[in-house]
Amino acid sequence: MANYYESSDLKKFGEVGTFAKEKMDKFWAYYNDVTGTDSALSKREKSLIALAVAFAKQCPYCIDAYTTACLENGSNPEQMHEALHIVSAMEAGITLVHGVQMQNVLRSKGAM
């Protein structure tokens, strides 16, 4: 294998259920119900959220799939890049807020 992640492997996702078909069928039913229709959120909004999660989880398969889904559901590159920057800002804030825990320990040790 030239790369650990091969974009062609995304097509093999359905094979994950080979030995657990009933469970995989339930997953697909749930997944399609949640992502496949307009409801309180449009499919465009859902695709942008999924792309943002793909960035946060660093899943190249999902990034490939949801970049395509975003385009198919009416998002433009500017919106997709904004989702990327929102995730980046959130990740930075999530990391920084954990500094409160460090400061709590510093305070308890009289170092602050």
C-alpha cells in the first residue's frame, strides 16, 4: 500500500457489515434517517456539520465523502472553508479551556 488511507477504500465501507449484517443494516437505517432528509436542518446544513466533524476527527474518508456531499447539497467552497475554520477555533478553545484545570492545581499548590 502506498498510503494508509486509500480513497478507493471508502467504497468498501459496506463490507464492514459482512459478519454483522443485522447490526450494519440498523446503522444504515439510522444513518440514512438522520442525514438523508431535510428536517429541522437541511441536508446542506447536515453535510456542513458532518464535514466539520470529519475535520475534528481527522477522518480522510469522511472528508472526501462530505466534501462531495456538501457540493451535492448546495454548499460552496467558502462555506466549507468556514466550517474548517470554525472547527479550528473550537479545537483551540477546547484545548485552552483545559488550562483552567492546570490553574486549579497551581492554585491548590500555592503557585498562583
